[in-house]
Amino acid sequence: MTLTGKQSPPPNAFANQGRPVFVTGGRPARKFWAITCTVGFGVFWFAGLFLVAELFGARDLTVWPLVLTPLGFLVGTLGRIMMTRETA
């Protein structure tokens, strides 16, 4: 039995259909801001964890989590805003 004159089977949902955008290169500025966003929010969460541990735990309060938490949040937010401004 052949498929001539009949509807073709649906494509495999798990197969790679076409090429993703990053294969053709993308935009370097968008990649830079995406990395900046990831690093900034990573510093925010890491320093925020230490800040909470110092505030509610047995650790002494130091200045680094107080500085790095808002700085990481600002850098992450700036990276996110600039990344969304870049068109893919």
C-alpha cells in the first residue's frame, strides 16, 4: 500500500525541524547582553543567599553581600532590558 493520493504522515514532533537561529550566527550584541543578564542575576541570587544567611543565621554581617546583591540585580536588569531591545 503506497501513500499516493493519501495524506502524508505527520512530521516527527521530536525531529529537528530546520536550523535554529544561533546556528546562523545571531547578533553579537544580543548574545553579550544575554550573558550579562545571566551573570548579573547569578551574582544577585548568590550574594542574596549569603545576605539572608548573615541576617538570619549565625554568620557575622559583612559588607560584600550588601554591595553585591543590589549591584547584581541592577546589572541583571540592565542586561535584560538591553537584550529585549536588540532584535533577533
